[in-house]
Amino acid sequence: VHVIAVDRDPQALGFVLADERAIISSEDEEAVDRLARARDVDGIVSPGADWPVGIAARVAERIGLAHPITARTGSIVTSKARQREAFAAAGVPHARELDSRDAELPFPLVVKAPDRQGQRGLALVRTPGELEAALATALAESRGGAVLAEEHVEGPEVTVNAVSVDGRFVPLTVTDRLTAEPPAFGVALAHAWPSRHDTTAAVDAAGAAVAAVGIRNGPSYTQLRLGPAGPVVMEVAARLGGGHDAELCAAAT
């Protein structure tokens, strides 16, 4: 397999593992499309980064390449707002969306940029006085100018790494997501395996969430909180967990 790695950083670590390097951003969809067509690649994949997953799926669909997920699914898994729509339609337990203009907001609550990953624009808002700054931060980070406010679910966090094969959900590991102490929020320091919790219900919820967003083939990473009423899905990514900075690669045989 002849691999072309794509990254905007000339010093990207992944370049030493590839046959060729292309110094363009993995988030530049037009440039990735042009490169894939120019080199007549046989496959394209974003192995460890969230946002380029959608780009890889859309480019593959436009130029007729086989790809584990469709362009539609790629757009859903890179938008927390679209994920919540899919969860609601399928009856998947998820954090309840809130109207940030509501005078009776329940605190604490969570504010986030729905189209960002890596905890950018994410904040736990404990009091009304913190809300305006949190909304401004999330808006500044948002790619599309939107902000998502939702209830804060108390409970430990777990992640389910899995692979789907023709719609069959195969869990690989369930790990405890160990996060940094306040004032940081949502920043994972480690994933501990095996989990200390009974994760049967979490695996079931993860499988339902993966099906809801349309992943029938390929890897998935589902983040959940084990709330008082049971597991609540926070988000699904069409990749295995562990990194936000892997290069998007195009492979040609």
C-alpha cells in the first residue's frame, strides 16, 4: 500500500510513516479532493481525527471510492447537534438540549460548540453569571456559528470502542474516562481498562447510538455518562478513541 499523508504542519509526526507527504490541511476539503483526484487514489481514510472523517467520506463518495461510512453519516458524526437529532429519532438516551434564553435554566449545565472536537469551546456553567462568557467562547470556537446548551448529567464517564460489520456492533473495550480536576472540564487524562463499572447497559446504548448515526461498517468511539437513570450517550465518533491529531491519509495500491 502506497500511503500519502496529509497535514498542514511540515513537521507532522505521521509523515515519517508515509511514502509521501502533502502539506495541506486535512480540514481543507477542496484541497483533499483535488489531491485524491490528481493521484487517482484507491482509498481515503481519516484514522484518528474527528472533523476530517466527514471530509474523507464526502470526497470518497464524490469520486466513487468505497468507504466505511456514507457522506451523510460523515456529516452526522461531525455535528453534535445532528447526532442529537438522530438519537432523539431512534430513542437513544442522550443529554437534553436546553434553550440558553430560558429564564428558568437548570444549573449546572453544559455549553459547547456542536461542530468542534477536543473540548474546544466546552464549558460547565455552574451559575447564571457564567453563562454569557461560556456562550461567547463556544460561539468563537464554532465552525458554523452555532452553540449547543444541554443538561449536565452527573456520573462517571465511560467510552466504548467498537467495530461494526454489516450492521453488527462488536464492542472491543469499555474504559473509564479519567478526566482532569476543575477548573478543567471534560479533558481526558487517561482511559482505564477494564472499567470499574457494570457496563452492560452502556454497551447496549453505544450500539443503539452507533446504529442511529448510520455507522454500519468500521470503527466507532462512543462516550457516555453513567447517570442516575442509566447510561446517557454524549457523542459518537466514527473512529477508535485515543487521538484528535492523526493525519488524514489517502492510500493508492
